[in-house]
Amino acid sequence: MNNLDVPASATASRAPVDRYARWTGVAAGALAACWLSTIDHGDGVLYAIPAFGLCAVAGVLAGEAVTAPARGTVRTAGLTPRRVRDHVPPRLTLLLIVLAAALVVLLAVAGAVSSPDDLGRAGRQLTLTCNGMTEAHGPWPGLYYGLPMLASLTVATGACGWSLRRIAGRPGDDQSRRDRSLAIVTAWGIVVSTSLLGAAVTASASLLSLTCDGTLGTVSTVILVPLALISLTTAAWLLFTVCSPRAGHRRPTARESRR
């Protein structure tokens, strides 16, 4: 597989375009989130969160598309196959996979125990009964909100996975591929962390509002609150990474530095 030497000036000229594409995605996501959050008297925030993440992913993917490396003179050749896992950040990727698994488990459990609201919309609230008293609270991240979250996670995973394979197979130097892969993983992580944050906060708020949750509710809250804090910290760091991308700035190779 041939590695093509990319002129530093060509890559540098694409850096602002990449950055503006990411900013546009984040801004569009913020506008979409503000609009969706007003649905159902503010309960649409659970729709707004995955919408924001998908717009951020779209911005990063757009930046990736317009900053594909330019073709230059062939410098070196190698036969070692490139793998996606050789270019993604291992620790960050592992963290995000764990958070994604936690999101899926949380939405599955929340969907299993959810109940219809007073308008008959399934999976929208949590209803508990104890001592002859029935309590209900919503919004609850059941199927009504959970399915759109899982759909957004599926779309983001497919799009980002395809982009990672494309980055691994295209011409360029290894550092550039690592930087671009970091950008894609970060974008996917925004969908994961923001969705988990919204689901965990909503679930814990509902449990704290009910008195019939008992020991199970207390244990669940103890798990959900730290999970929400981890997701909040991760989402903030990932958003900063997307808005201040290093992927658009290619580091000069040793050969270029000697020129």
C-alpha cells in the first residue's frame, strides 16, 4: 500500500475549513436542541440530546470529507495492512465503549419498567405502587425516549465506523491518520456521553421524586449519579476537543523538518 507525501501547506489551508465545519455542526446541534427541548413542555430534552450529538457528528464528518489529504509524489511503500484499532486512541475508545454499554443497559432496564403516561403514550413515565398508594413521575427514559436515543447511537456508530475504515485505508502518514481517527471517535463519544447524561439524570430525578422506590431505587440512584457525573465530564472534554481540533493541523515529518 502506497503512502503519499502530503504537502504541509495544502493540509494547513484545509485546517480552517475543517474547524468551521465542526463549529457549524455544534452550532446546528445547539439550535436543534433548543427547539426540541420545548416539545412536551420541556420534556423534549431527551430528544434534544441525541439530536445535538448527531449534528456534532455530522460536522466532524463534513470536516473530514473536505480535508481529505491531497495527492502528491509517492515517497514510500509498505505492505503492512492498516487496521482501525492501530489509529484510534485506545484509552478513550475503551472508556466510550464502556459508557455506550452502560447507556444500552440503562435504556433497556428503563424500558422494561416503564409505563404509559396519562395520555396512553407507552414508556414515558415510571409508575410504582406501595402501601396502597400509586405514584408516577415523568419524563422517564423508557421506550418513548429510549428508542430515539438507541437509533441515534446506531446511526452515529455506523457513520463513524465507516469513516474510521476510510481513514485507515487512505493515503497519508500515520500521525495524520491518528489525529483524524481521534476526531471521529470524539464525535461518536459526544453522542454516547450526552445521551447517557440525559438518561441518567432523568432516571435519577424520577427515582428521587418517588417514595415507593425503596432500596432498589436508592441503589439505582447511587449508581446513576456517579454515572451522570462521569458522562458530564467526558462530554465537556469531548466537546472542547471537537471545537478545538488538532486533527486539522498536520505535524511535519522528519524529512520535512530537515528541509
